[in-house]
Amino acid sequence: MTHPLSSFNYCPRCGSSGFEVNDFKSKRCRECGFTYYHNAAAATVAVVFDAEGRLLACRRAADPARGTLDLPGGFVDAGESVEDGCRREVAEETGGRVEAMRFLFSLPNVYCYSGFEVHTADSFFLCRLTPDRPLRPHDDAAELLWLSPAEAQPELFGLASIRRGVERILPDWTAGRLAW
């Protein structure tokens, strides 16, 4: 397995080339002693159903996995809670406003961005949107779709954690256990 910081060759503090593997998730500078840890980034996923029980999905507008299905969500910004990050991402991608949310579960993911593997901890939330805003694709979403359980085939979702999340919610969704 490649070290998660293998592409980082110089110390970000002093610029030394003595930036060496310290353990499985960190590098340490032999010159200044600085240690950098590669930790998972927080990300959110919104699970949204309409009045007919259909799941809100987005078609990805950009890589990674451009053109595949996704659920609204994304990275949590510094200084932001995961709940606030989920609300912001839903607004950015769909124009919708979250009025209620409930934590469902989390899954690890590896998100390849600009040739770099970003390890994430994806928090899935059941979200209810306010009815006062029309939804339309924005930001990372090229298209919004409302999917029935039969249409929400996990293999159509391009990111591994989203596929696993859809697989996980399908039984409860089809049984009617994910309603408010």
C-alpha cells in the first residue's frame, strides 16, 4: 500500500527534503521536527425523499465520477459543523433549504481529487426540505432526479461510499422505515 503522504516530499514548515515517513499516516521532518498527519476529511451526504417517497439524486457535473449519480453533499468547511455543512451543500447543489435532519450512519471513502487521494468520513443524514423553494441543479450538480427504489440502482452511483450508502438505505426505504 502506498503511504497517503507519498507525494509530499518537502516539509511544509521549513522546506527540508528530510520529510520522512513517521508511521502509517504521518511524515516527520528530520530537520525541524514537524510532524504532519494525514487524517480523514469530514464530508456529508443528504438523503432526501419527496412526498411520493422518491430519492433525490444528482448527476455529477465534474470529476471524479462525472456523469454518474450522486446524493447531495460534500466536504465540511473549516469552522463548520457537519450539520451546517450538510445544509450548505444541499443549498449549493439544489437550491433547497433543509428544515429537519437526522443522522443515519457514516462510511469511510477515498475521494480522488487532482490526482490525490483524499480520505473522508462521510456522514449520511436523512433531510427534509422546506416546500417553499424550487429545486434546480447548481454547483457540482448537472441534473437533479427523483428516483424510485427500482431506479436507484447502486451501481449507477459513481462514488464508493455513496454506492454503499444507497445499498444500506434501500431495505429501510422500500420498507417505509425512512419516513419522517
